[in-house]
Amino acid sequence: MSCNNALTGENHSHLALRPGFPLVSRIPSTQQRRSMPIQDIRLSHRVPSEADMIDTSAQFYNSMRTRRSVRHFSNQPVPEQVIRNALLAAGTAPSGANLQPWHFAVTTDPEAKLSLRRLAEEEERNFYNHRASDDWLRALTPLGTTADKPFLEIAPVLIGVFQQKFHFDSAGNKHKHFYPAESTGLACGLLISALHQSSLATLTHTPSPMKFMNDIFQRPDTEKAFLLLVVGYPAADCRVPDIKRKSLDEFTSTVGAATPSFG
């Protein structure tokens, strides 16, 4: 299948396609990118008025404050272009030495989703019944979570996120990636934010262990499953726990007498 399709709209040699969904992003060859010295280019940056800056930042915060982790999804399909744009936004994240050590594998395939649910629930039952500490279970109790994960089958899109600790060049030489977990986490933050801005709900699911994700998403053993992102519209009757977030002064601090207080 060609990389020219409705989702991409153009040819991308660094994008891979798989059954069930048109796009799975793939890291471009780092060896190719770094075979020549990187040239500096002029930064494209416009500074608006302070009033516009404050307004834009307030709008973003007021949107993000409504973001919630959702466990009750509609099975309504989502626009492919929205997923594509969110993945592209994730790919703009900063990374150690610009090695971009992440891979996002996407599926809408019912059989793949069913397999993910079955294997995830198996691991979750082991977690709740055997591996979880009493402290951990007490922390989860108010949220009402259980080993049952029907959303993995109901939600229209599942994104398997993988971190790459190293890569091999075309000559078979191994190259280490720097800060792969931190870089992948930053990319996930942008992905979740982009999806929320597009009016889609998400859930970060991290069954432990997650090795089964490599098999279902057809990823090599050299990649480590980072998380499973559930994406879709919330169900019409969706309810979420009435949680409270920390106030600003509870999770920020300032240093130096000249620094203004943000609390």
C-alpha cells in the first residue's frame, strides 16, 4: 500500500501503514539525518501583544482544566485527520540529542482491540489479586477502578506508545538514545493535549507488564512499551470521579526576592 492516502495527504517515507488504520509513525533514519552537519535556520517566531499572550494562555488553561481521564467511551469513529494531526503534534516534542526515541502504533481493528483487552485484563487481574501492595489498592479504591477494561474494545482508537532505547544504522551499528523515557513522556503530553484540543477524550492505560503490546502492535523486542492510549468520544452517559487538582501554590515555588509569586 502506498503512503499516499487520505490520512497523510502526501508522501512520507518515514510513515508506515498497517491493516486496521492508515498511519503508524516511524522514526526517520537517524543515520540519514545526521550524515551531514545540521545547518542553522532563522527561527520563525512572532511576538503578539502582552494582552493577546495572556488571553491565549488563559484560553489554553481553561480548555486543559476540563481534561479528564475517561473510562466510558462511545464507539463512534473519530476523524482520521484529527488522529494524524495529533500524532504530528506529538512528533514535535523535544528529545535528547533530537533522536526522537518514540514510536506510536495505531489500531482501530476490532480483533486487535479485543486481543489487547483480553491480555490487559489478564495482567490487571494478576495485579489486583497478587502484585499490588495494600497502599496501592487503597489509593485506587476511591477511583473505582477494577481489572475489567471494556473501553479497550469499545473506544474507536488505541495508540500503543513505545520508547526506543537505541537504534541500528544501515551498517548494523548500534546507537544509544539519550533520555528515551523522558523524551517519550514529553511526546505523550503533547499528544494528549492535541487530542483534548480536538474534543477527543483519552485514557492513559499502563498494564504491567506490557510486553504483549509488542506482539499485537507488531513492534520489535528492542522497543519497550511505554503506555497504551485510549482515544475516542466520551459516552453520552459518561461519568468521572469528582477529583480535585492541587492549587498552584501546592505544586510550584519561586526562588529569589525579585521573582514574582504565581500562587
